[in-house]
Amino acid sequence: MIISDPLISSDPDDSPIQFRAPTSEDGIAIQQLIEHCPPLDRNSTYLYLLLCTHFAESCVVAYDKQKLIGFISAYGLPQDSDTLFIWQVAVAKSARGKQLASRMIEHLLQRPHLAHIRYLQTTVDPENLASRRVFEKIAQHYHTSIDETPFFESHHFIEPQEEPLLHIGPLR
């Protein structure tokens, strides 16, 4: 079901953005996009290739013409089959402010093989206000709540940081 809503509508000032599952051909472009999206952690090309192959059905790339402008890595939680964990959300600088992150999440939730997803989980640094706003908008769109609990705390990392768990839902 596609909902006519500003959360997922295309930007009238832009050409249509193409959303699809990533392939191994996207691996390098994804890594380059992540490198230009601080504060996201940069990982190896190999990791992105694994995401593009082993987890392609729960990840999404967004292209404007031939340029990668967005990527979400996500996977279903093995212990909670109705929960999708969103790991990284990357949006190119040129595409920011156009609700691309929300539109990519909505694209994932509209995929038939993810129709059983009732909850989203993610971790977001408390200082990453842009990412927090994305998930707040998703919760508002689905008229549901966000519960925040400690997850990875500063003692889990070499450099001090925290990654509390955001649990959003139920969505359906």
C-alpha cells in the first residue's frame, strides 16, 4: 500500500528518485557515500558488499539519475521476526532536506516480503538530532511511539559515545 503523504511523496523540483535493493555493483558507491556522511562509521568495502548481497532484501539504495544519493542498511532481528533493525541511514548532501531518509524507510516497509514488520529498531547517538527527527517523523506518521532504552553505552566503545536503542511501533 502506498500512502499519499508528504512523508513519502517525491520532491516536485527533482527528477524521480529510483529506490531499489542494492547489488554488489553498488558496494563502492555506498562506501563513498558513507565517507561523506559524518558522523556515520565508515566500514570496509567488503562489509558493504555483504550487505548488498546477503541483506539486499532489507536494504535500499536511492538513485537520482545515475548518482547514488541514499542508502539504508537494515536487517530483520533473528529473535524478533516482526522487527527490522535499521543500522545506517546515509543521505548525500545534495539530497538532504527532502525527506529522503523517511522515503527510503517507507520504501522498505512497502516491500511485500517485509509486510510482516511491525516494529523498527535503531541506535542513534543522542547528539545526532537529524537522525532522531527522521525516526520521530516515522513514529508520528504511523501514530505510534518511540521507546528509548540504554543499549550500547560508553564503556562498549574505544572512543566515548553512546548508542541508545530506539524502538518504534507498532507500525501496523
